Amino acid sequence: MATRMCPHCGNTVPATLVMAFSDGLECPHCQTLLQVANGSRMVASAAGLVAAWLVWRITRGSTNILGFALPVLFAVLAFGIVSPLVLAFTAGLRLAPPPQVFEPVASHGPSVHGHAGGHH
């Protein structure tokens, strides 16, 4: 299946929707509920982690006053930039499972705040 293609209608979903709503997005053409496939998430996360490690490795030798914190900051920023970009180019979409419907539970016994309790 092609990258960012809706499995229901076959049209391409914009990359901005995939990056912003990867866990629950609607196809703009057929309004089918979609999500990014697990394999695509793993590839994007792995690429982000590799980029973060490389940036940390390059910047860890800093001798300024913030030398201990800047490599970590740059690594987090690299992960946050690379992961969604990789996801935008490699995202495979699948149909999302239907949302769970929770029904309210009816109370059939004495109230917790009533006089059925043990202490007064």
C-alpha cells in the first residue's frame, strides 16, 4: 500500500493530518476513521532516536556553562523534529478500531452516603 493512502477509498491523506492526528484521523475524502500503522510508528520513532543520539553525541563536548544541559535539549529537539518528518513520508494508514462506548452503571444497592454504612 502506498504512503498515506486511505485503505477505504484509496485517496492520499495530507501529511499534515498524519503528523497531527496519527492515532485518530479522518480521511478528508470519505470520513473513515484511520490511524497510523504500528510499523510506521516504529520506523519514525527509531529514526528520531537515532537522530537524537547523533545530536547528543556531537554536542556533548561543550565546555560552556550550560554544557551539561544543551546536548539533552538538542537531542529532544532532534527527536521532536525528525520523528514527525519521517512519519510524514513513510506513514502507512489502517482502519482504526471503532471507538468504545461506555454505558453508565445503574446503582441498585444502598447509597454509599446513606445510612446503610457501618459507622455513624
